Amino acid sequence: MSDKEEAQNESTYIFDSESATEMARLIEQGRFTTKATGGPLSGIPSPDSLRQILDLACGPGGWVLDVAFALPDVEVAGVDISKTMTDYARARARSQGLSNASFGVMDITKPLDFADSSFDLVNARALIAVLRKEAWLPFITECKRVLRPGGTLRLTELIDGGSTNSPAFERLQELGSLVMKRAGYGFSVDGRTYGLSPILPGLLRSSGFQNVHTLAYAAEFSADTPAWADVYRNYEVIIQAGTEAFVKTGVATAEEVQQLFQSMMIEMNQDDFRGMWHMITILGTKPLDE
């Protein structure tokens, strides 16, 4: 078995973590998320005081590279289960001369291969498609372990996959949320939402984090906005790659998904299409006496 096949078999990521198409989607999604949330370190009051930073499930490394460029005196590490993603991120770091950025392969659903109290900031984004429901509390506990006393955990997640005036888009969002619930992701009680935003702050508090607070963001992707193209391409890839999950979980047939997808593409191309994407960042601090 090749390294790529072994990594994919171990991965809980809902998409193919070694796919070049998925990597391209994540590059664009990462740029969109960073812009929508006001920059890679929004919510961090004193970035210049940081010395070691860790990004978990870093994908193709965009967040790490942005931070490494902004903070050249800070060591920024990214880990991901995908060798394809981390190889690409490492090549980008070399091409940009960012010697303070490093990348490695690691499964974040298992104990992290870092010593206690190693980092000032641990960051992670869009783990809705990585961590199943039961994995969140052990993951947050591990983040706390590798943080230094006074260090910060920063999690950014989708509140929804977008709210629009497209009937087909809305129906696919409804079905997609149900797929996630049936596959064991998120905390939704009925499959209508992802259910992460009301649960994660309490998980941080129950894990011993202090000063837990949230930042909310709304990113418009209506037809007459620059973000429209990013979201359009994002969903082109997601629906094509995720159709099997709809079928496997019994939510819809492949034909039903493709019919809705084609209707959504038509409706998104209308001049009066309107859409808004909602995200949340949860931050918590490790106590100084730990």
C-alpha cells in the first residue's frame, strides 16, 4: 500500500485528502475564509508576543504561510494527514523564502506528537469535515496540553454552508447537513444544521480554558460581489466529490443530487442571486497555573 493510500484509509476527512482537486478547492476556500474573518490572526490581541504557533489540519498551508509572512520572527508549524497537501505547502514556503514556516504529516484525531507546553497559539479551521462528534473533546484536551500556560486556542468553523435565495442551494444545504449528521460529524440534534457554534464554547470551558469568547462573521457572496466566484467554484467541487456521501448515508440518490446541483448552478448565475456565508471563531486561554 502506498503512503497516499495508507493516509487516506486512516483519514476521517470526509473528502479525499490526497486529491489535487480538493487541494485546489482548499486553497481558494482558505483565502476566502481569511479575508472574511478579517485576517489570519483576528481575535489575537498581541500577535507580536507570540513565538511558536501551530496550525492543525493545515491543508495546503495558506494560513501558516500568511502568518509566517506577517510575523517573520515567529516559528509557525502546520500539520495535516495529507502528504500531498504538506508537500505542496513545504514547496510554497521554500519558493516564498519563508524559513520560519514548517510542515509535517500528522493525524490530529490521535495524540499530537508534540511535547507539553510547546506553543503560544494553536489554530484550526473548518474541522467540521475532519472531526467526528466524539473526537472533539479529546482534540480540545490535546490542544490544551500542547499550549503553554497563557496560550490561546483559536477555532474557526462554519455556522452554515451559506444562506441564499436559491431554492436548490437551500435544499442541498439541508441535505448536506443531514449527511454530516448521519456520518457522525457535528452536533446537530435534527440534521438541519452543523450544530458546532453552540457547543464548542462549552467544550472549551469544560476542558479548563478560560476567557472563552466568540467572534462572528458574515461574508456575502451575492452575484454582484467578488466572493461569488469563489463560492461558486467551491460548491462545484464539493457536490461532485461529495455525491457518494449523499448516496451512502441514504439522504438522496446520485440523480437527485445532480438534478439539484444543476438547478443550483442555474440559480446562482442569475443576476438577482443573493447569498451570505456565516462563520464563528471561538477563542480560549490556557490557565497560567497549568
